Amino acid sequence: MPFTHTHQVRYHETDAQSYLFNSRYLEIADVAMTEFFRHLGWPYQALNAGGVDPSVVSARIEFRAPAFFDDLIDFRVECTRVGRSSFELRHVVTRSETELAEINVVYANVDASENRARPLPDAVSAALSSHGRAP
């Protein structure tokens, strides 16, 4: 079952058309990723202490309908792939029953001191795998 992070669109996040500005979707997805890990039992500080420092490798957004100031929007997060040193999260963004966007983000686990990828710890891989897409 996907994890859901709810966000209320703030005035400063909107553009001249009164839409939630497109780049804000990635900012909110980043917050949703942090909350998803907390839900898995890995608060961000513990995640880092355990050897995980997720860095965005790629992000793809498909917009379907706009969100507006004061809307409550849900980011339903699920893990769609776990690799040796990377994982992918899918965010389905909705307002009530209306699908607003789909965001797919690939993260690499990095060793910031060496500026290179490193394997995900087994416990984190297992937690991500157990919260993937339903069959």
C-alpha cells in the first residue's frame, strides 16, 4: 500500500496563472521522500547514519491538471525499483479524486566524501522492497 504525504499549497508556491509552479512539485516530492523513509522506520538522520545519502539522478514529471493556492494535495509514494545502489520512487499527485501529476524520481545512494555511488544497506533495501507496487 502506498504511503501518502499531504501538502497544502501555499500562496508563494503559485505562479502568475495561480497554479502550483511546476518546479514546486519536485520540492514537495523531496519532502514526501523524506516522510516516506520516516514511515519506513528510517528518519532522515538515521538514514544518513546508516550509510544512505540519496541523491537525485533523474526526475520525470507528467502533468495532468493544475493545483491551486490552498488546495490540499496528496503525494502517494511507492518504491517501484530497488537496485544495488539506487532506487526509484513513484509519486502520484492527487486532489480528491483528480490526478494532477505523476512524478518518477531515481535516486543513487552516494558517498559524499568520495563523490560516488555506494551500495544501499541491506536493511534499507529490504524496507524499500517491502513498500513497492502491489502485484
